[in-house]
Amino acid sequence: MSAYVSKEAGFGVPKEGWRICLAHVFKEKRKPFQAKDVSLSNLWEHIGLGIRYLRWWYKKTQVEKKAPFIDMFHALPLRQIYGAPLGGIGGGTITRGWRGEFCRWQLNPGMYHYKTVIADQFTVCLRRGGQTVYQQVLSVEHPSTLQGWNWGYCGEYAFYHALYPRAWTVYHLPGQNVTLTCRQISPVIPHDYKDSSLPVAVFVWDIENKNDYALEVSIMFTMVNGSGHKDDSSGGHWNEPFHLEKEGKALSGVLLHHCTAVNPYTLCISAREQPDRKVSHQTAFSPSGTCSGLWSDLMTDGRLDSPSGSSPPTQKGEKVAAALAVGCSVPAHGHNDVEFCLAWDMPLITFGSRERKHVRRYTRYFGSKGEASPSLSHYALTHYKEWERRIEEWQSPILQDSSLPSWYKSALFNELYFVADGGTVWTELAEDADVSGGVRSEDGGLPAQPDVIKEYGRFAYLEGQEYRMYNTYDVHFYASFALIMLWPKLALSVQYDIAGSVVQQDLTERLHLMSGRYSPVKTKNVVPHDIGDPDDEPWHRLNAYLIHDTAGWKDLNLKFVLQVYRDFHITQDNQYLKDMWPICQAVMESEIKFDLDGDGLIENSGYADQTYDGWTVTGPSAYCGGLWLASLCVMCKMARLVDTERTYQHYKDILDRGSAAFDKLLWNGKYYNYDSSGRYHSNSVMSDQCAGHWFLKASACGEEDYQAFPKEKIQSTLKSIFDLNVMAFAGGQMGAVNGMRPEGVPDRSSVQSDEVWIGVVYGLAATMIHEGMREEGMHTAEGCYRTVWERLGMAFQTPEAYCEKNIYRSLAYMRPLSIWAMQLALNMTQKDQAPTTGDSDEVGT
């Protein structure tokens, strides 16, 4: 904010959140990870992968004309521009940058389009005594088009403030003694499964007039029919004005019908009609050339011409836009406001294969005929105040907690952007759908249509905007804390979908690029890596990821079991536990075969573990071994709840033997070795080695009969990680590096061992908080927040990873949602410290 020259604080802008002056320039410019960033030793190890990937990439892009699920040749460049996305969950998103531009679009499910549409703007017109005295596009840009408009607003007089799902932009108008505060609201509300699904956003413009005279103020909202994609000029698109009156409240606006052959949609800009507001529109204008006619129209009287009738369909090569203006009087030294709604209606969607049509969640309430935009807008404009009340009710206890640092409050809420903007889809369950995988409840499987999915729908989000796989399960393991705490029914829906896929198999042999070997796409009784690529057919073709052999990753089964019990602990849903128990037994029994020497500890080989590319794990490892022991703990717990003492004893015996072997093979007196192979990196310190213990603590488990890790060893391990991976790395200011050598230098023996994984760091911080190391946990997580949000300009695109210098990897990634595990840990430790009032097992969210 050092560049901000005004003293205006804006109208109703909260203290907490992420704030930036519109004139700010980030000094550090990082580049995405590329092949040239691989060391010579690692390059030699991966040369086979490189050749196989190149062949696959060429076939995918040049022959099949498809986008690769991971494109190693076209990683997203860092654009330090993004702000809070618009829209609810699962209906598509439009991101408005912190300088005010509409610049990231995800209307087609899971497929992103990064294009700033320069004509999508807000413009202010000030009038006094019947004369326009000031008219300005509220943009710092100086585009080569639309030269008839007044561009180049001075960014030093404005700032942006985000506290998701709301954001504020404060504009002080130089020389006018007027301050505008634009507040954007999206309906992202915990434990709400109706309004949270709506593809809408509301903009409220608060106008403060500090002059000794009254002003007439108009705000104009312009919008192109499209998203800056090439199909904007494909022809056949048209606009029409509309008026809707319902329940005694009326609104007017313009519908922008985008008539593509696949996934057509309608954009809608609208405002409420009120006695003291003047709503006017321009149905259609060309966003090319100078566009001086629209500018003059507004300048003449602060209103637009408001023609009746629809525009003709566009010709090929032609684009069309619309404008809406709302005017009001603002008294001397007074305040007034105007409201706009932006809605989009794409009720029926197909994914890349075009095989099936899916119906979005919001259609349950607003219909699926593609005619919902006016009703959506009316609902938003008449309910947004209630949304804000509920958002504030949810956020206030955390924001008002003086024991929590400001950076944490910003991180906690702003990282939630990914729940909506993770390529997210939320659909209704088709009437003929069967999620059981063909094995029904009576045979140890699931109901064909579990109640939670029938009632709350199917939910999927991408591993990352660059890593295009839905519900990547090893990453969802971390991110799932946000869902289970805030939208638990969606978390359970994902679990039922995953559980149904466990019993499925696809024995089609395919080449896996890392190993060069052929193996089945999916084997029975293992959790899939992901549920598919949005450019194919998610839910119906699993395991889009083909870098590694994902047919049987050991850690995925264990992560499934751990999530089942954690979710039950938080929701206390007995039917869920009953349904999941046979699936948990099946996946655990499939794991026991990897206990090759009968010591109760499963063996690892290759990359069937949370390893970093280039690290080969042999023998038991701290990470996968820890997950295994934690899974045995919760199997014991669940057996006592839903099964027999004999079943409990079966898992308890394995747990006792496994715990002894784990200590013997991996404990070195200070921490658990990375693995037991005896290779160079075997005694490296892995920042994520306590992941199994973390889940036990999050499930109020891991003590007495269900203890796998001695408390003193966990605390010694966490101290070692803090001293080495955190404080001995980058001056202790960038979080925890994945791998650190005992002598205090990063382990660079693999491509990813010297990276910081932000989501892993948040999970580590949560573990520290559970273990009474709150100060260390907060310091560890703070390094990631300040690096990503304040130093590198990666707001609302938190990556999977960054290195100490120069590079990052995979922007806008799922895993950092794990910051909600920190909040769970804080809730639980505060509850433990509070006076006992009963023996309820619920966890506050």
C-alpha cells in the first residue's frame, strides 16, 4: 500500500484481508518450472520420461487436437493480476483482477480461458447543474481500442481489498472530492447448498460526496457477449433487454445470448428499478473501434438511450457488447449507492468427450431451460444482504479473535477461492446413475444412489488449473479439510463417488510415461488417482493421470480410510460410517499383502508413495509407513463402532507389530528417516513425515489403544523439521522445504525435494498446533502466505510449489485449502483448554 497517495479508507471496508494499491508493481518476477530447470543428474534419470512424454504430447495435441491434462511445454506464465473470483460453487466462475479487469474465465466446466476482455468495465459519470463535470473508465489501462473512452485512471488513488467471498475496490476521484467503493459479493456460504450453487455476483457501489453541493452520479457497466475466446466472433450471438417484476420488486437489464454449438450460455447484467434510481441500457454496441457513440450517450445526460427490441445475431467475425447504467442523486456531504448483478446461465454441460449431458446443481431451483438469468439476477439482488449477514456471522468470530495474526485471517478466507474457482462442477445425480460400481450394499458395496448424493449432488474440483484432473485423491486428502468443515455434505458426496470407484476395474493396458511400462488403467479394490479429465468424461473414465502407474498407489487407499474416520468424527453420520466400513476393509486387506516379511509394516517400491519425482522408495518409509499405522488406528476405532471385537483385534495385532517395526527401522533418535533403503537420501528430513499422525489428531484419535506414534517422538520430529526444514531454509521466511539434509542444506537429489509445497506446509503447521507448538506452526505457515501473496504476486492462484529462488510450479492448485486444517487444530486445542461442559464428540467449524 506504499503507493497509495489518498487518505480515503472507503465505505465499510474491513480491516482484515489482502490489500493492494492499484499502482503496485511486484518487484519479483518468477518463471514456471521447465525442463531447463532440471539438474543434469536428474535430467539423465528422466530422459526416458521426456521422450515418451513428447511422443504422447504430440499425439494428443496434433493428432487428437486435445489439450494435454498437464502441458509441460506451455506452463502458465505468471500474471500478477488476479483478484477474488465471481460466482458461487460449481456453476462456473469469472475472475475480476485486483485492478478491475475481467480476466480469467471458467464457464465451460474445468477448462480455463485466460483473457482480459478490455471492454468489460465500470465507468463513472458525475453531473452538476445539468452538466457532466467528470467521466472516467475506472481502469488504469491504456488500450489500443475504444479510444473514444477516457482511460488511464491513476492507480495511486485506489486500492483493492479481498476477504473472500467478498472484495472491495476503493476509488478516490482526483479533484472531485468523491470516493467510490465497489463491493463485490458472491454467494459462497458455509453449510448452504442452494444459494452457494448460484452463478451470480452482485456489485454494490457506495458513493461518498464530500462536496458542499449535491451531485448526480451514474455508474455504467459494460459487458461483451463472450469471454474473449475466439468463439466470441463465431457469429449468431445476440442481446436483448428485459424487465422482470416479481414479489413487488422489479429489475431491468440486458441478456447476452452466447449461442455456441457446445455449452451455450446467457450472460446477464441487471439492476433493480427503484423510485430514486434511474436505470438505462444500450442493448448492443460494437466493442471495436473508438466506440465514442456510447461514451457520448452517457456524457450527454448520465443515461443511455434504452432502445427496445433485441439486436440482430452477429455475423461471423463480429462481436457485440451491451451496457447498463444506474444513476442516483448524492446530497452534499452525503452517501448513496447503486447495485448491479452479473449472472450467467449454462444449465446443461458436456465435457470434452461430448458423450453425456450433465445438469448443474442450481437448476434444481431455477430450471434447466436456459431461461434462468433474469430470475437468478432478481434473486441475487433481493437476497445479497442476507448473504452478507450470513458471511459476516461465519467470519466474525475468527476476524475478531485478537490472538490470531492478520495474515492468517486473510489466508484462511482468501485461499477458499479454490472451492469455487478450481474448475469446479456441481451437478445433479442423473436418474439412471449408479455410483456403486456394480457392487450393492447387500454384497459389501454401496447403494446405487446414496441419499447424500441424491440430495446434494455430485461435486468435483481440479487438482489445479494447470493439472487438469478432477478430485485428485492424494491432493484432496489435504484440501478436503475445507469441504468437511464448511460443506460437509459435498465432502461426503466425494467420498461416496470414490468408494464406488474402488470396486471398479479397467484392465485396459496403457503406457505409463515415467516407467515406460504397460499396466492396467485401474485395478480392483484400490482408490483411483482421480476421476477423470474435463476434456474427456469425468466419473466415467478414471485415472486421467498417466505419468506414473496409478492402478494401485498404496497411499491412496490409506488416505481414503483416514478420511472416512475423520469425516465421521466431524459429522457423526452413522449411515456414512456403516456404508464405508466394508470398502475400508477391502482396501486395507489389499494393502496387507505388501507386508512382505510379516512385521506389520507394508513395503514400498517405486513411486507408490508421496515421494518427489526422482526419489525411489524401497522398504518402509516415514510417510507411507506413517499413513499405514494411522490407518490401522482408525480401523481399530471403526471396528469397535460397527464390527466385532475379533475384527478390532485383527487390526490391533498388525498395529502393534507395525509400530514396533516402524520405530526400529526408521527412528534415528531425532526424527523418522525418509525411508529404510540406506541410500543417500534415506536420512533426509521430510517435512510431511507426520501426515498420518496429523490425521489422527484431527480425528481426536491416536492415544491410548489407538496410539501409533509416541508423543515424545512426534514432538522431537516436529522440532527437527522446524529447526531444519523451516528455520535453516531461506532464513526461516519461506515455509518448510520438502526435503532437508541433516547438515542443514536442502536435499536436491530429486526434482521436487527442494520445493516448498504450500498445502503440505499448512498441514504441517496444523500438526504443530495440535502438538502445542502454536508459535512454530504459525511462523511456518506465515512464510508461505507472505511469499505467495505479498512477495510473488500469486494472489488467487496459489501454486503447488515454489523453490527458494526463480521458479514456481502449477499455479492455482487444490492443496493449499489445507489451511482449514489449521483452523480445525485451533478449534480443537481451544476446546481442550476450555472447562469441561459435557462429553460431546463434535468438532466446531
